[in-house]
Amino acid sequence: MTQKLLAVKIGELPLGSGKTVDATYPDPASLVTIIIRNSLTIAGIIMLVLIIAGGFMMIASAGSGDQKKAASAKTMITDALIGFLVIFLSYFIIQIIEVITGVTIL
């Protein structure tokens, strides 16, 4: 009778390159750094999609003359820009904190 493996230590999981998670990411900080840097890219892509969607909504509302749709499209574009600005500025605030304190965060 064979037993099925129900749990694996995360550090022993093989990655695509044949290395384990422990060998690729020796400490949690290196993994968090990669996630944060990629999150800025993902936030930029989401912002672009929201601006394009808001632009299409604005064009569609201009043709129909519906002021409520135009206002919601304007709000969508504004919210997308504000959200990206908050994410973008948070990265630079962390950089400033690193310079002031001398501690490497990212």
C-alpha cells in the first residue's frame, strides 16, 4: 500500500530551474523584493486598462449624451490615476526612508 504525500515543506519545493525555493530565495526579504517590484508593473498594467476602459466609456457617453455615464467614466479615469500615484509614491517614500535610515528595505 502506497501513501500519498499530503504536505511538503515549502523550502523543498522544486522550481523550474531544478533549484529549490530555499536555494533561490535564501531569505524572505528577497522574495518580498521581487513581489514588490513586480507589483509596480502589475499596477501600471491595471492603470492602463482602466484608463482605456474609461476612455471608451467617455466616447460612448459623448455619443449618447448621457451625463451620468460621462461622469462615471471621468471618475474611473481619475481613480485609476490617483491609485497608481499612491502606489508609485509609496515606492519612493520607501526609498527615502532607506536613504535616511541607512537600512536596505528593497
